[in-house]
Amino acid sequence: MVTNHQDTDSTALPPEWAAVPVTVVMPTFNEYGSLSGTAEQVLGLPLPGLQLMVVDDSSPDGTGDLAEELAEKANTGLAEGERPRMTVLHRTAKDGLGRAYATGMRAAVDGGARYVVQMDADGSHPAEAVPRMLGTALSSHAGLVVGSRYVPGGQLADEWGWHRRLLSRWANAYAGTILSTRIRDITAGFNLWSAEALDAVGLDTLESAGYSFQVELKYRAVQAGYTAVEIPIRFEERRAGESKMSLAVQLESALVPWRLRLRAAAAAGSENPRPQA
């Protein structure tokens, strides 16, 4: 089931909700110019149960080293055995955004997080929306909360030209039509997941390596019966760095919805074989 919330109230969460263990997973590759600011915003949220996990793919610009410095500072003064405020995972193979997210999300769930947030390091996702996403999940028991650009109240940065807006809209319509989902922003990269939903979708079995990971993960969750709730956000222009959207990634994104649909059809056929004459 898919619903959307238009409420943009930023009222603080009840203390017991704010203390729920939630991990923000943030993949990085050459994000040196934006990581410090984004990490500061995330760690400054009024969520004592929050942890930031950076998953760095051996960035040649020193992002991984910067993340370690930020983590050391964030964890200063913690009592022995207390949950770290910030951790860093270093990956030696750069094999796609989806694989980086899967690695971090699996580690977050195994580390005790009840909820996991996907968030970019480039400043395009509004950190201040995380408490609202968590509150929405806790109040609605949703398995997935999408920070959506395309529900009422959602916005795109003014810097986005018409061609980027058209491509983004088309990509969502394309994937949504093929997969028959009602998620308006199925390509969104700013999402909050319950640990139960992530266990159900099988992070270790996801096939998408690039941005299509976002589509595959949401589709699997809805197919597994989890409720997806969309709340409006303003998607900003990145602070620094360059987009990782290569031609290969675009081709994968075009093919993945068809692959998912065909696999679902094949699975349905095997469960309901034709009666023999």
C-alpha cells in the first residue's frame, strides 16, 4: 500500500520516539567538499538515538580520511559501550551506489538500528526532514517512508533546468508504469526503512548496482506487503562534486524495471501452473 502525508510540521518528536535507534547510511565517493557540512547537519538533529554511518568507496580525494576525522570528533566523550554517534566503513571495490548502500544498510541493521535512512552526502537531501520521516514511520507503522519530490508540497531546487526536471519525471513515470506501483517518486534516494522491511527484501540478493537500486528495493518492499508513505521534501542542488550518473548507470536504470516485472510474472506463473488437459 502507498500513501502520502502532506503535513510538514517540524514539531519535536516525543522523547521515546527520538531515542529510537536510527542509522543514517551515507555512501561517499569524492565528497570531500560537502561531507563536513552534511555530517554536521545530521549529527545536530534532535535525535539522541541517531547514528551516522559513512560508506566510502576509497575516494581518491581523501573523503574517507575526512570521515574518520569527523567520526573521532563526534564520538569524543562517549562512555564505554555507548553506541557511536558516527562510524565509517571503507570499501575497496567501487562497484556501484546500490552495493555501497546494501553494505551499509546490512551493517546498520546488524548493529541494532530499528530504522535506516538512505541519504546523499552532497547536501541535496534536507537533514531536517529525518525526524519527520521517523515520526511518520512510527505513527503509521510503515515499512518505508519516502522523501518525495512529487507529492503535494514536494519541490525541486530552482537550479534544476527543464531537461533535468523532465528526465526525472519521465524516469518515475516509466518505472512506475512498468511495475504498476503507486509510489510517485520511486527513484527517490532519500528514504527511511524499518529493519523488518530490509530483512524481508533481502539486501544480499539485490541485483541492481547503480541508481536503479532505489527502484528495485522499493518494488520488493511493496511486493512483500510493506506500506510505503511519501512525505514532501525540497530537493536541493548538490553543494559540491559531480553527478555519478554515467551512461552505463542510465542503461541499467532503463532495463531493471522490465527485469523485475518479468521475474515477478515468472514467479506468479510457477505458483499457478496451468492445469493439464
